[in-house]
Amino acid sequence: MASAYNPIYTDVPEKDVFALHFLQTLSNLRTQNSFSSPDNKTSDRVKKIKKAAYVSMARAAGGTNRLWSRSLLHQAAKRNNKNVRFLRRKRRVTWLMRRRSNRGDPIEDVAAERLRNLVPGGGGMETSKLMEETAHYIKCLSMQVKVMQCLVDGLSPK
Amino acid sequence: MSSRRSSRSRQSGSSRISDDQISDLVTKLQHLIPELRRRRSDKVSASKVLQETCNYIRNLHREVDDLSDRLSELLASTDDDSAEAAIIRSLLNY
């Protein structure tokens, strides 16, 4: 079973790393007065928290060292700067690489397509890389969910 | 034409090498997903694993959405002082 290929690195940092990053991002939001002012709509607040969750998760998981986290941070920064040109170029590259990888196994293609749409940055990867990224993404997502659950539990009135 | 042939052989060559890798990755993914970990059998097909992975990711996204909702309510309703203390306390006690 052991073949001489690169070992797959899917180690994920401890929970406190995720918690720390999330707290930092949340405290930035608080200093921007997003929570205390009553003029802000609830949906805006929720959107900001959700974005903070994904961005802090991407940073905790290794920032630009992972394809999915790099793509997440890139998307988040793009939304701030409203830079549309990069988005279009990225789509074209994605289309080309998808055509090339479609000549592979038919079994994984349909499900892999769906997976590519779910994992950030998945459009430009071939199948083996996509699954490696997926494994790491799943671990980080569940870690982030645990952190948020702890927060909610801790903040809820007893 | 020769370049096309060589590229095709390169593609089939690369897929032959990564077949093992892919099955290893599929097994690894299988262990990560709670649904499939319970069954414990090695006979889960690759497509099933990928399908369950998609469902699992969608569930996690939904949980993040739901928790964001609840967090935004909680953070807005509590006072500043007690909120910060409660946050730090809750995260240190896990």
C-alpha cells in the first residue's frame, strides 16, 4: 500500500489558534461599532460575522499556504476592493483546466464537480489535489464550528 | 500530432500513478466524515464518499450560517463589559 509519493499534509492547528483568530476578527468588528449602533440591520451584522468566521478560519489554517484558504482570503479582499477584473480572468483559467481534467475518470467527475463548487478555489485543481484540499477544509470547518458553538454556549443566558 | 499523443500518454500516465493516491485520499476522506465512519466498512465506493463529502460540507456551511445568526443576536444584546468577559471565559473553558 505504501507508495513512494509525497505524504499528504492535512494537519490542522489546535482549537485555540482558530479561537484566537476569530476573537481578533470579532474585536475588530466591535471597534468598528458594528454591534452597538441600532441603525445596522441584522442581516448586515450576520453577514459581517459570517465573513469574519471564514476569514479568520482561513488565516488560522495557514493563510496563503493552502489553496482553499488563499482563494477565500482573495475573495474576501476582492469584495472589499470591488476589483472585478481578476474575477473574470480566474474564471477563464478555471474553464480551461476543467476541460483538461474532464478526460480523467468518469466516476469521480460528476461528484468532483459538485465538490469543486463547494470548496473555495476548487475550480482550478485536479482531482487528487482537490481531495487533499477538501480533507483539510473539512477539518478546519469543523474546528471553526466548534469554536463558534463554544462562543454561543458561553454567551447564552443560563 | 506527436505533441497531442505525448500529452495524452502523459495524462494517462499521471492518472495511473495517482489512482493509488486517489484511493488513499478517498479512504482518508471517509474517515473524516462522521456518516461514513460509523459504517466502518471498506466497501464504500469513491462516488459515495464524494457525495457524502459534499453533503457534509453543505451541512457545515449551514451550521456556520446558523451559528453566525445566533452569535450576532447574542453579541448585540449583551453589554460590552459582560460580553467580553463571557467570551473569554467561554473560550478558555473548553
